[in-house]
Amino acid sequence: MRTTVVHRWTSGLPTDDDHPYRTGAWRPDLVEYDADDLDVLEGAIPEELDGVYLRNTENPLLPAIGRYHPFDGDGMLHAIRFAGGRARYRNRMVRTAGLAAELAAGRPLWAGIIEPPASSERTDGWGARTRMKDASSTDVVVHAGRALTSFYQCGDLYQHDPETLAPLGVASEDPRWGGGFPTWGVSAHPKLDEHTGELLWFAYSKEAPYLRYGVLDAAGRLVHTIDVATPGPRLPHDMAFTERFAILNDFPVYWDEALLAQGVHRPRLHKDVPSRFAIVPRRGRADEVRWFEASPTYVLHWINAYEDGDVIVLDGYRQAQPMPRPTPEDGPWGPLKKQVDLWAMGTTPHRWRFDLRTGRTTEEPLADEICEFPTINGRFGGRRHRHAYAMTARRGWFLFDGLVHHDVERGVVDRFRWPDGVYASESPMAPRAAGTAEDDGWVVTFVADTVRDAGECWVFDARRIGDGPVARVALPARMCSGTHACWAPGGALGGAGA
């Protein structure tokens, strides 16, 4: 491995920090690396594996105003580029306007998600919850040759070269938007249709009409946007699509209206309110939105959706307990622990069917396994899928301890679990370039070994997850844990191979 230190950041965090999401597997990274000719510790990198695996992580450099939530951290991108049986690695902070302002001030200027917005020193802010820093640390997707990072409370789309991670400006200043970048920003989880090259996105706000939907074409131009009216401010986190439709949601977990009127942002489950799903043609008008109702729940992430005749099938992770409560035995970190514990939320694979002829919704469980953060073969996005790959989590804390493969047609499950103290990342499926079968390819993940204080990238055969990795690749350092990742094939990058 040939390693170059590109930049060292100075941490403003306390030296005796005991916060569970700034220590251990969540310890922030302070060094940016260029690493080439990565060492293969076990097995061999498949010659046909060609593309880049990108991960966004919450990586705070300064202390918080009040309480710190793991999703508040500043974005740091990690990229491993595979080609010809070799690999190289890069990592870079997402240089947001908010991070630059705080570094210049030498202190935090915006409060995080579990503090009142009035605690922020700065009054500007994006999207759904104003006076909150757009950290661009939630998600990443490659579209029109650029890696776009985004924030779950809405913000700008920060653009990067998907291989070098060099910054390429922000979408709000990109002429391809034609001045149409939404004033609310864009939420995390825009969806790429690999068949059309379109990127479907949504944004939400406390201001009417509360929900907005749009489309970028394959060249990155804004070509469509509509407002989708909801009864009040809502908290959607993800969307889905089929060949002809976009699917948005209005779940009964949203801010308490009475408290919100007092400036308090406290979400709760409205038990008597149904879940609602908005189905609209992908380039449809606002008056073409159709709403379908289902049992009350909340869903963070969708697996996929597709059309089965006049029925739209939607798979995702239904929460059995959308708003879990802390218990005394959880200790001082109890409230924070419950907010991000998949076991407390009871997230299991679930299927909804929306009949476009009758307006009727039916739903059923797909499995009873606690898991989340799904990925599929991107070529099957919006089309009938059979295979889904998801993460299992350590009970009590937001740490991925295993990988699970669900065959949703046959009900077959294949699993892999890491040893104690070793944690993985969201694990996208990387299809074989010449393959046609949905499960022909690999699953790639970054791994943080807190026992050895080492970082690795593991590659699995997508058909044999339980057999363990076909390759383990050394990284220059252990990375901070985080949320989302993506895979982009070499042909979508426009650059040279590794």
C-alpha cells in the first residue's frame, strides 16, 4: 500500500470524551488519505469488479451545542475504487458552508436535532428544521458523473468527483438547475433509475405545501417539479419509484402540533392516523397524486418498488414501535440509545400492495428478522426484484454487526455476522458488468475493527454471503461509523480505472 497524508484536521472535541457516538466505532477521523495499491489480506479482488464504493459518515470536528446526536456530525466521504483486481482509497471531509463557518469561528454555531433550534447561534438554516446546519453527512449517490452528498433534514447537494472526491460546487449554484433549486433544499435519499439515468428527489418543510418532488434528467438538468400537499408538516425520510410512478409518504410520526406552535420540535406517533402513500406519475401533475392508506407505522428506508399489472408493490422496513421510550436501565444515554436502536424500533421487512383500479391497500410481512439499511442490484431499481441485502445491528446501539441476504420470492435467508467489536457499513450490491442475473455480482462493505484498531474493505460473493468474504482489503486507517453508502459502476464515472 502506498499512502499519502493529504490533510490533518484538528479536533475540538474534549480529550476525555465519553459520548458513545464520538468514541469507539464512532471515533471521528482526522486524517485525509490517498492510498494506492491497497494490500489484499485474504483472498483476491475479483478482476471483473469495476467501480467505486462510496460511503458518507457523520464525522464531527467540533463539540456540540448541548446534546450531540450521531446524525449531526459533519460529512466525510470515503471511496474505494476497484478495477483490474486492484484497489485504491480516498477520504475527504465534505467542505460545507456550515463547516467552514464553524471552523472560522472556532466553535459550533448550530444546534443539532435534539436541541431547540433557538439554541443555535446562527439563524440561517435549510429545509425541514431551520437553524440547523446542513452537514451533508447522511447520504451519497452518483448521478451524471458526480457524487452528490445530502442531508436528511434537507439541504444543498454537494457535488464531488466520485473517484478523487475533489469538490465540484453545490447544486444551488449549478446552472443545470436553471435557478430552480428548491429553497427548502433536497432531502437525503434521492433515487437513481439506472435505466433512464434520471434522479428522482424530494424535499420537505414546515411551510405549506410541506412536500415537494422533482426529477433531474440523465444530464443533471432539472426537468420537473411539483408540490405534494399534506395536512401539515411531515417527516418523510425516503422515497421509492417504479417504471412509471414515484412513491412518497405521509406517516403518522411527525412533530406534535401543539409543541411545534411553541417552537418545540418533538415528534410523536399519532396512533389514530393512518400511514399514507402518495403515488404520482414520474412527470405527473399535482392533481394526479393518488393517496393510499395503510396501518400506522413509520418506515426509514425502502427496499424497492415495482409494477405488477395494475398493482404497485412496495417493500420496506416497517417499524413495530415507531417511537420507543427509554427505560431506567438504559442509563444517561437512554433517550439517545432508543432513537437509533433498530431492535427497539422493531424494523422488519414488509410489503405493501396498492391496487390502482380499486384504491385498496394490502400489506404483509416478508420476514421477522430485525434488519434495515437495504440495498439491491441497482439495475433492478423500479423493476421486479428478488434479492435484497441488509444490515443487522447490535442490540441497543447503532452499529452494524451482520449482513443478511433475503430472497423475497423463496423466503430464503443467508447471513454473515462479524465478531464482537468488528462493525460493517451499509453494503451495496455491485453487479458483474457482463452479468444478467439479479444476484450475479458482489456485496462490498467497509469494516471497522475496534479490537485491532484497523480498517478494511470486505468483498462478498452476492450468492454466498454466509461463506464469508472472497477478499479482505486493508485500508490506511479505521474509519468512523456512519449511515449510507452506494456503488457506482466504472461506466458511470467517466474516469480512469485503478
